[in-house]
Amino acid sequence: MGVCATGATPARAAAPTPLDRVVPAPSSVTPGGAPFRITRGTHIRVDGSREARQVAQYLADLLRPSTGYRLPVTAHGEGGIRLALTRGDLGAEGYRLSSSPRSVTISARTSAGLFHGVQTLRQLLPAAVEKDTVQPGPWTVAGGTVTDSPRYAWRGAMLDVARHFFTVEQVKRYIDQLALYKLNKLHLHLSDDQGWRLAIDSWPRLATHGGSTEVGGGPGGHYTKADYQEIVRYAASRHLEVVPEIDMPGHTNAALASYAELNCDGVAPPLYTGTEVGFSSLCVGKDVTYDFVDDVIREVAALTPGRYLHIGGDEAHSTSHEDYVRFMDRVQPIVAKYGKTVVGWHQLTGATPAKGALAQYWGLDRTSAEEKARVVKAAQNGTGLILSPADRLYLDMKYTEDTPLGLSWAGYVEVQRSYDWDPGAYLPGVPEGAVKGVEAPMWSETLEESGHIEFMAFPRLPGVAELGWSPAASHDWERYRVRLAAQAERWDALGIQWYRSPQVPWSAR
């Protein structure tokens, strides 16, 4: 299923990676001049700002194990690798990377831009730079200039920690993989029928009882508030914003099993370890339901420095349309009360999305015209869209019928199908500015360990990142598949397990 790690041969490493071999494709590349070479005497130079120094320290920590060099971070001197915060037109996440024999300079308006520039520098170095033991080098960077900024502000990945629980360290590992491809949102699906994964002080049984199992009946688990804050902190250090999701009014069996009063009949159902959907619902008519929602949103919002809070809203088949609308009309103002912006699955457009709310579209090519029209109308009325079409971006869909993991209800999603579409033209009638970006969900009914996550994410995840980052005009499957193939050696060096799609011209091994 996976592949073994192999180092770069000295012959391969001697030729610098072309500046346009990067994923996601940069906005503009101007190659030229002799390469820069990292040597034992190279310093990482910063402008003295705390933000630049933090990114420089990240870069130093990345390069030191494989090069064996000290690479001191300093605010003095000239040459070497330089990170500089500058004024200019690069936007909130853009950067410019200039390489010459004397230096590599990454300049950006923000620390996020510097960080994304570092990811480009990382991909321009030999894949062996990713290893945690000293490698032979040489460490050359092709000459020229890359000027780059993202197409969309929302470039996300969702991880379902409710169906199967993943530890803090496993989530951090995925964060690092997302950062390599300049993704900037980590959507955590923290609650579902099979498990509640975050401690809530005012309703403690949510975690201790509701979090005590998972699909298949395993032990489950939950994050303490300190655990969750550590995930948020680590994500922020990689310039990813955590978007927590508490799914409601459906997908709530773990909560209903924990507190009988949340059920209309006052009887708590048993914990659930299967994979069916649509059977659970909070009791919309009870005041205690909104006390519960207020407490949970208040505590989650207090732990989350990011702007967004996801309230789910999908597959509420056990809630009548009238009750669904009534529920959303009461819950969305609670999110605003605690200073957050609502995100919901696109079924939210069947109610009245709050001003500024985002709807996450997870329909298929074959989704009914009526449902698509409702989403389009909401977008025309000011609701922003995050595009996550299940038959293109759901990373838990099988590649083929022979894939050992994943599901296939949305169809089989090979690498080309995942990449070869344009978010800006996907839903006809949606205003151009309404599309805020893309997100790749990873549902975990069949996934139990990091290797499973990686096998389903790679090689599709880099394509999602490119759809979110790169100019639409640069999207070309034939060229992309060649750039994607060159990433495999880096995945091997990082110990990532990946699927060897026959659609990609991987090098022989």
C-alpha cells in the first residue's frame, strides 16, 4: 500500500530543481542565472522582526538534520538565505523568492507569505532535505525569481476525528503535510454520532461518555482543552487556522447518548459504533437544547482564536424542514454572540444563512438541479461558498474499486478527476467573488491510523492545494501530472505512505 523511503542519488541531487517544478504552480516564474548553494557557512538572515525570526527558525529546524550545517539565524551580515518583511503588492499570503549565486531572498508582506515562500524553497531543494539524518547534498537552488500569491483565501482540509479518533501527534503530522502545499485551514470534525471529541466543562459527559467509543467499537478518545489548544497552536505555527465543527442538529447521537434531556422523549439512546447517517436529531422544541448549544459554542469559541465556527447542518433527515429552519434561526445568532462567523454544510442554504455565513458545498455532479439552484441563489444573495464536491474532493473516496480503504458512495475518484476542474466555473450562476475557496474533507469511517490518512490524501491533496492556490490559467492536467510525479521522492523521504496511481508517470524505483 505504501512505498519505502529512498534517498536522492548524488547525480539527481546535483541538478537544481527547475523553479516551475513546484506544487502548487506559482503565479509567475522567471528562471535565469547560476544557482545558489547552501554550504557549511550559510546563515539565515532576518530583518529583526519576531515574525520573520519565527519563520527563519522553522526553516533552520527543517534544514539542519539533513544538511548537518549549523545555519545560524541572525539579523546581521549579507548573503546566505534572507527572509524579509516588506511593503508591497504581494497580498496577505504572497511572496517573492529570488535566487542568485550569492543569496536566496524571500520577501513578503506578512509572516504567512514568508512561510509559504519557505515551502517553495523547500521544494526547490533535493528531496533528501526532508530526511532526519545527514545526507550528502549538494543543496542547490536554481537561479531566478518566483513571484506568487494565492487565487483563493480558503484552502482547506477537513479531518474527521469523530468516526475514528486521532491523537494530537497524528493531527500534527497531518498539519505538517498540509503546510508543505500552502493550505491554510484545518477543519476539525469534532462531533458525530460515533463520538464527541472535545471536553466541554459545562457538559462533561459529552467527552467522557460520548467520546468513549468510535466506529467498530474501539476505545475512542477525546481532546482535553489543553490538547485542543496545542493543536491550534501548532497549526498556527504552520500558518493554518483551525475551524472547529460541532455538527447539529443531526449527527448528534454521541451527545444524545450522553444527556437524556437532549432527547424529545427524555430517553438517552445507546452509544453508536456503526456508519449509518441521518437517524439522530437534537430536540428542536426544547429550551434545554439551546442552553446546550450556547454552552458548547461559548466554550469552543473561547478556545479558538480563528474567525470561523462550523455548525454542520448536513443530513438532518430526522429533523423536519420547519424544525431545521427554526433551529438554524436560533443557533446562528449564538455563533455571532461569541464573535465567530458561521460555516455550515450547504444544506444551511435551505434555511436562511446569517449575514457573512459560508456554505460548504459537498454535492456531486449528479446532485439535483433544485438543490444546486438553492446554493446558487444563496451565493447570489451574499453567502460565500467553500467548494468540496464529494465526487472530486472527498479524500476518503476510493481511487478505484480495488482501493483497500475508503468508501465509494460518491463514486471512484482518481487523481485526474480530483484535479481536473475549475472551482470558479463549477456552479454556473455563482458570482465569481462568492467562491471563497476549496476544501478537501477526509471522513474516517474506514481510517484508523496516520498511514491510512496519508494513503488517501496522497497523491490527491497536492492537486486540491493547486486548485486553491494557482491561477486558473495554469491548470493543465498533462503538465501537472509530471510535476506531481516529481513529488513522490519527497513523500518517500518524509515517510509518507501514498497510492501509486497509474495516471501519473512516477519514476521507476
